[in-house]
Amino acid sequence: MKKKSPAAASRPAKRRKSGLAASKAAPLRARKAKAVAPVPRRQPAVRTSDGKPAIRRLKVQLVRALKRIDELQASADTDFLLDIPNRRGFERELNRSIAYIKRYQASGALIVLDVDRLKPINDAYGHAAGDQVLKAVVAVLQRQVRSSDVIGRLGGDEFGLLLWNLSKTDAQAKAASLEQAVDRLSFVFRGRAVTAGASAGVAILAPHVDAGRALEEADSAMYVRKAQRRHEAR
């Protein structure tokens, strides 16, 4: 019978030893893997009040933006020199007033007033002198009307006045008094006394009249009155 060599006799023992080592290493690797496994972090609880500061901030920004919009709207409707409604602003007020008159059967009058001799003043003494005349005219008009009435600059040397609760006779009398008040104004430019003057035309605001027609009617009446004043001055 052939005897096993010492090397051959030792092989089973090595396999048994390596198997035992493997069985001991497996739980160790498992323990290490378990030890290094990431632990999920708990998310912080969301508080319902966390969004309130942001909401308050947005509300403040919204209020400021709306205020800025109102300021820009007001500046778009205002004459920057005279601080009264420009043509756009005046026509908006006129349309609003006519709508009120139609709904409530109210009454009102529109006066278009043109400043006489403003162009010669501008040509002779400069636009600063003309601006001074316009400011003085507006001051006179504001003293002659009520706080509920509206004065606007229709363009250049032409103004519109929206007056409430006036008959045609009363409106024509008011137009004449406005002319007289402007006629009394006197200015001194470069040592010379200068006067301007004004011509005014009237249109009655009835429920059936629209803004465009009322402006045309008052404007036409103003030019008729201007021709009359020129004839009277001869």
C-alpha cells in the first residue's frame, strides 16, 4: 500500500484551516458593513410660520409697487409746469363727469379759455416770461372756481375748466368774469409793462353730449369770442 507524502497529508488540514478562517471572517465583515452603513438624517420639521416673514415682505413690496404705479399714472396725467391736469388728465375727468351727468341727470359746463398774446411775449421776452404768465393765469383761474371744479391745460396757451351745476347763462357769466380777471394781470419784463388777456367759450354738458363734441363746441365758441375781442380792441 502506497503511503501518502507528507505534503499530501497536510492538504486537507489547510483546507479545513482556510474554511474555519473564512467562517470567522464573514461575521466580522458583516459587523463592519453594519457599522459603516449611513444612518438617514431626520429632516427638520417644517414650521407653518416660516413663510410668514416672506409673505409680509412681499406685501410691503406690492404696496410700494402699487404706490409707484399711482405716482407714474398721476405724473402722466399732470402738466409738469403748472401742476394741473394735462389734456389727457382733463379728458379723463371730463369723460367721468359726463358719465355721472348721464346717470344722475346732473348739470355742468365746459369752458375753453385761450390766453391772448402769449406768443408775442414768448418771442419778445423768452419762454421763461411766457411760463410766468401761464402760472399767473392758472393762479387767477383757481381763485375764480370752486374746489370741486377742474382746471386743465389742453395744450400751449389753452385751458379747459369743468364746472358743476351751472346753467348756460351762469356759465357764460363765469366765462366773462374769467376773461376780466386775466385781463387785469400785468407783468414787467425788461422794464416794460406787459398784459396778456384771455378769450373763453362755453359748452353745456347735457346727458346726450359726449366729451369730444363738448370740447369741439367750447373750442369753436372760444374762437368766435376771440374774434369778437379783436374787433372790440380796434
